[in-house]
Amino acid sequence: MRVTPGCLAVLAGACLVTPWEVLAAILIAAALHELGHIAALRRFGVAIDGVVFSAWGAQIYAREMRRLSYGQELLVTLAGPAVNLLLSPLTAALSLRLGWQDGLILAGAHAILGAFNLLPILPLDGGQAIYLAVAWRFGPLWADAVTAITGLVCALTLLFLSAGLVIRGGGIFFLLASLELLRGALAQLALAQNAVKV
């Protein structure tokens, strides 16, 4: 297990501007998200070699994952967001029943994390899921092209929305995340173009 300086910087920044209840809820939702991926990998008999925590979350390393089929890898990819999206309404219902206000924050963190990770931009789970689904049906070259185009369109849309939030007086972290996702989408587009030329 390794923690990068970028992860520490994001956590330090979050501690300065985020209430502790919200930060704790995000970290719990993120941990359960990664446990969803790990449980799916273990279900397919894949050993975990390591986990790296970066500014974008956790990256699970598993050399044996190469032996999985596209369908199995797709299930592993979707397991993390599925955990969040299943736990969100369950946590909300339990919190309302018990009168636990912090539980509603956790339910919201699950919903936001699950939905955000399904955005069709690499390296997010949604981008990986689109790549795997298209590669499974049409092959890796088509998957590269489709993933690059959908990622670029989605990243540009997020950038436009986040710029609107900044103009209204907020959303600077959303803008920074959108810029980083756009950078990743442009890199993916360059890779796809190079693959077509080869």
C-alpha cells in the first residue's frame, strides 16, 4: 500500500475547507467503493498485488487481472460504483428511520461518488467500462476511439458547467477536477489517433 504526495495534498486541502462530517463520509464511501472492486476481483480468484492512493483515489494493482475476460473485467470495474449506488438509498432510508443526520451525508457521498465514477472519462470507472464494453464487441481499436470521443465530449461539458459555477462564485475544486479530466481525455484522444495510424 502506498500513498502519493498528491493524495496527501488533496486530503490536506480537503481538511481545510470541508467539514469533518463530510470528509469522513467521503472517505468511508471511497473505502467501500474500493472494497467493491476488491471483492469482485477476489470473486474471480484474482490476487491483489497492491493499492496506491493518489489525488484521484485508489489504484488497485493486480497482475492476474490480465487473465480475466472483457465481461469479467467489466463486472470488476462496475462493482465499485455499484456498491456506492446500492448503499446510498439504503443508508438514506436507515438514517431517516433512526434520525441519524450524518447518515444522510454518507448517503449523499455514496450517491455522488458512484455517479461521478460512472462518467465516461478515463481513468474513471465509467470510461473503463465503456472501453471494455466496446472492446468486447468490436475490438480494442474501436474501444480506443469511442472512449476518446465520449471522454472528450464529457470533459468539455464538465468544464463548461464548472466555469459557470466559478462565475457564480463557487466551484473552484470542480473546475480543477474538470481541467484534469479534460487533460486525461486529450491524452486518450492522442493515444487513439496514434493507434489508428499504426
